[in-house]
Amino acid sequence: MPGLYDWLLELPFVAEPYSGRSRYHAVVRAPMLRLQRTGSPRRWKAAHDRLAEAFAARRDAAAEGLDPERLWAEQPWRRAALDVLYHRLCARPRTALPEALRAGIELLAQRPSRARHWARTLVDAGEDADDAVLREWGRDLLAAITDHGPRPTAALGLLLTRAELTDRDRAAALVARAWDRFRAGELDAALSDHGRAVAVDPRSERAHQGRAVILRSLGRHEEALADLDRAEEIAPAWAWAVRERGETYRRMGRLEEALTVLDRAHALDPSDAVPLGSRGLVRHALGRHEEALDDFDRAIALWPEYAWALVRRSRVRTVLGDPVGALADLDRAEELNPGRAGTEGERGEVYRATGRHEEAVACYGRALALDPEYAWAHGSRALALEALGRLPEARADLDRALELDPGYAWARAQRERLGARTGQ
């Protein structure tokens, strides 16, 4: 009947939309579900099995054309996947719990900001199926997620200490926690988690690849390459391991090798923006600026929120005489990741390259306020100060840059040049 559903929504026992859907108020819903569950347990299970199958078909359809590494980031897929978990948990709480916890590890790795929905699914299924174990898991996970904000470390720790995980799942949880710790700058803890993951599951390509990234960030490039060798042995066609090898070669200064490897990474996965970004930086370093710009353009077209590539593209645009475009890139990067010292430092470079030295000095100052140990900003500010005739301040900045990084050859050369100019 026309209007019947609208009429139903106006009734007092229908609650406000829940995750985009209306549902019966808990006071009404709970006894209705209890009656169904206790009145005919067999029919209860069969109904939830059918619903799980229906939502599984919807989930699989939503996965078409998506990167398997980012499924949990896609709302239609995630919503259907959580519906599948809910109905399977209602039908068979203890049997379906390991699958639900495994899904949580994947979600916490890919999209931790949506973890509350997953934990709430466990709570709801525990209440509706009247299963104490499931209900406790859901409540404890929800508390861990709520109390620790966007970081998934506490929830992953709970899974690692209480859940009966397979070696593969335990390694996946350790890798997810390691990445979170890496992003927070906790490098030793991140390296430890990756090491434990390798020990638990030596054939985890993700554990080897992740450890390689940590080792590389610590300057331990040969060890990083050894881990990437192992990752590629385990998964020869895995583009992520190949791209990290290319980035490692780039940081080692092996630019031609980096270019070859990044070409291969891009061929393996043309939809991945990261190899294009790394290749753009390699081409920029080789003086192939137009090709570098093309790589950055393509990377950002694939991933518009790729702040790292936006900052690097600004460098190329500056070299190519497009300071307006360079500043626009930095504005966008600042919107995406506010308060980054690197973004302010690069803005200073644009101003310095265009002769706006006072503004450049101000930008470098803001960068150093955000990160007082930013040696590069000290070195670059020295050149802007020199252009303004403020030579003692320029010398002090170069001294400070070398205090922070004694191996900073460029800063040492600039200090020697400035010393020769001033007779010091």
C-alpha cells in the first residue's frame, strides 16, 4: 500500500535511522528477536543463514573493480561485509567468531577510523543472539577503540593477547600494529612487531615488506633489501614489494636501478599511485622534469589525497617556472595534512626560488617551529638570509644544520662557500 512504510516510520516504536536504516526501538526489538530465537532455534539459524548469503552476494558485487587491499575503505563493501558478519554471528556465535575477529584485523589495518562499526556489530550480535562470550568481546573491543581514539593499537593488542588466532592471523595483527606504530614515529616498537610477525609466520610477505620499510627509514638499506628479496620470493608478482625496492634504490642514490624497478612496479599494478610518485621523484633527480611532472600528475589523478606527491610536484613546478601551481599544490597538501614542517619548508623553497626572500625566511621559521631539528630547513633558510645580506645569521643556520646532521654534505659545502666569501 502506498505510504505504508512512511506511516510505519512515524510510529513511536521505530527508532531513528541506524547506520542509514530505520529499525525498531530496542525496547520493542529485543523481545521480538528473543521470541524468534527461543521459539524456533532452527528457523532462527536458517533465517540468518539466508540473510548472510544475500548480503554476501551484495558484498561480492560491491567488490568488483576495487583494490583488494582497500576494500574496508569502501563504504558499500564495508556495510555489506559487516551485515554478513552480523548474521553469521547470530546464526552460530562461536563458530563465526574467528571469522569476525579476522575481519577486524583487516579493518584495523585498512581503515581503523571505521573500527567502531565492526565492534558495534559484535556487540549487537552478542545481544541479539544472547551470547555472553560474543557480547564481552564486542564491549571490550568497543571500549579499546573508544578510549584510544583513531589509533588501533589497543584493539590489536586485545586481539593478540586474548584471541585464539592462527599464525597467519597473528602475523597480520602484528603487522597492522607495526604500521600504526611506524606512523606514530615509534620505530623501535614497529620494528619489534614486524620481527615478531616474521618469527610467527616466516612466509608472511607483508611482514617482510613492512620490516623493510622500517629498516629503510633507519638507514639500514642492505637489510631492507634482504627483506624485500624474501618478500618477492614468497610473492613474486606482488607490486607492493617491487615498489618498495624501487623506493629503497632511490634513497640509496641508485637512480637508474630505481627507475627500472619502479617501471616494473607500475606495470604490475597501474592503479597504484605510489610507484608513479616515486618514479616522478627519480626523474626529477635525473633532470627529466617534464616526465617527472607527468608522473606526479598521473599519481595524483589516481589518488587525489596523495599529499606526499603534491609536495613533491610543487618542487617540479617550481623548477619548471610555475610558482603559482607549486603554491596551489602546497595549499592542498596543507589541507590534507595540516601542520607539517615539510610543507612549510617547501613553501619557503618556492618563495626563495622566486626572489621573495623575506617570505621564504618566514616559512622556514614556521617549519622550524614545527620541527626544531629540521636540518634541511636550517640549510635552506641560510641561503635566503644570505640573499638578504644577513650573513652572520646565515652562518649560524648552517652551523646548526651540521650540528643536527654532521653528514649533511650540501650544508658543509655552503658553509665553506660562505666562509670564503666573508673571509672566515
